[in-house]
Amino acid sequence: MTVALDQTLFHQTGVGLSVPFAISGTGMHLPPAVVTNQELTRTLDTSDEWITSRTGIRERRRLAPDLATSDMCVAAAHPALAAAGIEPAQLDAVIVASYTGDQPLLSTALIVKDALGAHRALSLDVTQAACASGIQAMLIAAHLLQNPSISTILLVAADCASRITGPTDRTTRVFFGDAAAAVVLTRSDTPGAGLLSYDLGSQLSYDVQIPAGGSRLPASAATVAAGDHYLYMDGRAVWNAATTRLPESISSAAQRAAVPIDEVRHFFLHQANLNILTETLAALGVPRERATVTIDRLGNTGSAGLFTALHATVAAGALLPGDTYVLAGIGAGFQWGTLCLRHA
């Protein structure tokens, strides 16, 4: 069942928050195993030319079989904490954004918190927005930092999509890669820093889903045999939703923040598909160089994607004090959102 894009639309906008905060450190973890397009052509009915032209992806990473999403989270968290000069014991919250948690129950954020030794931290998982979970997690973190008892948060976005894409599914297998990226958020003394505005939207659609494994279709021998635990994705529906909703959402958030689009210095967008990213920038009239691209060498890394772009920019020293930037993404559901922020 698919609900048409013009039905049951939910849309919400919001203004900035009064307590300023800053990104104090970032980190990233990439599994060492690289899977090139040429390697995929050995088992899939596809070609390097087709993959590159349709997605912009040349290679992606695969997590080792004996490791899980939480292992990537911990590996990304350590450099982020080091960059921020924060010890795990100082953390007030650990938020993990992922639709590929270690297991259905228990909490992946709790596993990460324990592995880091962040014993006093609140642990939160943000999952069901899939590739947009990082946007929702960042918004939650921004609101938590308004509480006087919370001053330091670790947010990790990570996905291990190689575990939930069908080995012979050329629609999903070529797109997705495994990665984790982390940010440390702290309260700031810089007036006007942090969240300026946000825009969220949703519209029920089953065009991207994992059908089995929940209460509606519990795991069974039949669901395993049918491949119902693998990700299903209608590429055309994703294209239509993303190229429509992302420009609308970014424009709305920028307008809400009273920031002209041409004054937004950086666009950290969900790394879903290079063509979607290019189309979104063109719709906004934004030069390509203002959006960092990682999808070409990492693939679609789910909720981690826009944070890999953020980390690359921070690591290059290109995110400067006073810069206005946006984080924007769309995920299964469909759910989408944009945050407009100013760097301290």
C-alpha cells in the first residue's frame, strides 16, 4: 500500500532556541573494507557506468561480519570527544541515530554509552525516520541543551545497511554503504549560536520499508524465505519525494530564520544520491561547491551521511565562527527536515 504524495501531509516549522550551543568536536569511522562498483558487477546485473551515472557512487564501505553498528559508533565517538576535549564521564546524554541498531531490543545507545564509560549519561535511540533520523536526533539534542542540567551531548549517526539490503537486489545493493559520524554538542557563551530555525514534514508512504520483523509481520521461516527482512525501496518515489521536499524544507527553514539562501555558507545534505543532491541545489540556486559531497566514495550511509559531510568540512577547517549552515535530509516514511544553525 502506498499513500500518494498529496495526501495526509504533516508539516511543522519552528523558530530558534534561546540557549546557544556549539559543535565542539566531530569524528567519523569508516570500515576498512572498500567495495567498488566493479566488484558489485560480479554478482549483480549492473555496470560501473550505470551505477555512476544514476547515483554518483564509485565505492562504498562494508562492516566486517563480526562487528555491529555500535562498534562503528564507539569508533566515531572517540575522535569526536577528543576534538572537543570531553571525557565520556562528562556526557549528559548519548543519542544514537540509526535504523540498523545492533538488535531490536536492547538500546544501541545504551550499548554505546556503556562501551564509552559515559555512565551518568541519558541514552536515547532515534530510529524510525531512517535516513532522516539524524535530523530528528539533532533537534532533540538542541532542545535537551535548553535544560540547565544538560550541557554536553554526544550524538552519533550510524548505519550498517549492508546487513539489510538483499545480496542480489540491484536497486538497493549499489546505493548503500556502512559508516558512522559523531558530533559533540556543548552549551556556548556565543549569543546567537546554535539552532536558528527548523522545518519538519512527513507523509505516510510504504515506498521505502522493511516489511517483516515487527508486530504486523513477525519473523518466521516464511518471511525469511521471502526476503521480507531486507530493505525495499522504490527509487522513482524516492526521487520524486526528495527533489520536491528537500528544497521546500530548506527554503522554509531559511525563511523562518530570516537568512537568505545565498547567505547560507554550507549545505550539509543527506547523501542519498548525487543526482538528488545536485537537483536540490539547482532548485535552490545554490552553487555546487557549498555542499560537501561524500556519497561518491561512501555511498548512501543513511543517517550518517550528512554528518560525514559535516565532519569533512570541520576537519578541513572550513566551518568558521559565525557561519550559517543547514542540515537537511529525507528518510523512509516519508519523513524529512531541515535545521538552520549558526556556528559558534
